[in-house]
Amino acid sequence: MSDESEVRYKVAEAARLAGVSASTLRLWESQQLVVPVRSPSGHRQYLASDIARLRRIAWYRAERGLNPAAIREALLTEDEGDAATPAPGGETNTIGRKLRALRHARGLTLEQVAGDVGITASVLSTLERTSQGVSFAVLHAIAAFFDTTVSSLSGDDGLRDGSMVKSGEWRTWPQTTPGLTVQILAEGRNQMDCHRFVLAPGASSEGAYRHEGEEFIHVLSGRIEIILDGQEFHDLQPGDSLYFESRRHHAWTNRHDGETVLLWINTPPTF
């Protein structure tokens, strides 16, 4: 059974759970009080953490009579206060804790980081608290802002001894992006990031990203579309491979009606 934090609620369901109308949810989104994730087709989807936030917004509005600006400030104050409270899920919140620590070490607010990255403070707050709710492209942008890598945030701590990783014993990144599972195929601080990507139907990077280095992709099963620089399209199927420079903008989408499994290697480890 999936964890409740992984459930996605449609607008009507979220409105019912929060005790408000669907139009109110859209209004609150326009006021940047809450920002839902988007499905591959662009539909709004609310996480369990979003439902809790919606209920807090409704309470502040009804019981305290606060305007949107005051509600936003109250919510941000709550989020900052959560820093000393471990989030449920233990290791599943690793990325969020690391990002919060990096932000605090630089003395930055949620708004400052979110503004530079191009997201809202509420989205960044949700990521810090739950390690969920952003696209792969956004996660990469946040890692770059803090001069680190997605790999470092997700899986390079607690390295195991030895160069061999037996089949099925891969360590897995915390699942930050819906539909994406990343498994570590080579332990240690090496010159290559070696990963096994498992993409659910419709999973995508939801935008392009780039970094230094070179990349190699080999499709084990399924089908994936890789787009380079927004104009070069590659439809890869089982047995196909692609090699490209990482500094090129690249985006991807699972075009298979089932899972797509990839061998994905980056060198040097700038991913």
C-alpha cells in the first residue's frame, strides 16, 4: 500500500477534504498560498501535505480573519519552526533536511531561494518538509543553486565499502519526483555516476536541465523520449543507447504504457 504522502488528490477531492470550493483552491493558488504539483498532462494534483496546508489556510481565514499576505507570512513562520522537528518517514526526508540545512547555513529565507530558482516559497517549503512535490528539473536547479548535485543530495551519503553491488541490492534515492525511482549501481566517490532509472508510465523530467560532463543512456526495457536543446528528439527503445554532452539542455519522458528501465551514466559526477 502506498504511503499517504504519495496519494494525489484532484481539485474536487482536495476542495472537499479542505472544506472549501474548487474555485477557492484556484484563488489560493493565484495568491501563492499553496501550489499543487502537476500531472504529466498538466492537471493539478494535491499531496497529503497540501491538504493539511489548505486546512490551515481555511482556519487562518475563518478563525483569525487574516488576509492572504498575513496567511502567507503565518505559514512561512510555521515552516521555519518545523526545522527542529524531525519529519515522519525517517530516511525518506533526507533531501528535505539537507536542503534546509544548506539554506540555513547561508542565512537565506525560503523566499530568497525560491525566487532565484523560479518557484514559489510554498513549493520549496513542501520540499524541505516532505522531500516531495517538485519536478526533476526543479530539483536539479535547486541543487545547482547550492553548488551541489542531485546525486549528492539523494544518495552519496552512507557509502558502503566494496566496488561490487549485487543484483537487487541497490540503494534507492528518496522518491522526490512522482513516478521516478533511481537506484545506485556503483558505490563510492567515483568518476562516474552509475544509476538504474525506473520510470512509471507518463513520468518525465517536467522541463530541461543541464550541467557539466557527458552522459550515456542505455534502454533495458520500455521506451523513452530524450529531447536535446529543445529541438533534437530521440525515441529510444530496448537495446538503444544515446551519448551526449551534459551541458546540452536535456529533458525526458517515458513514452511506454508500462515501466521504462534505463542504465544512465554521468561522468564526471556532476549530476
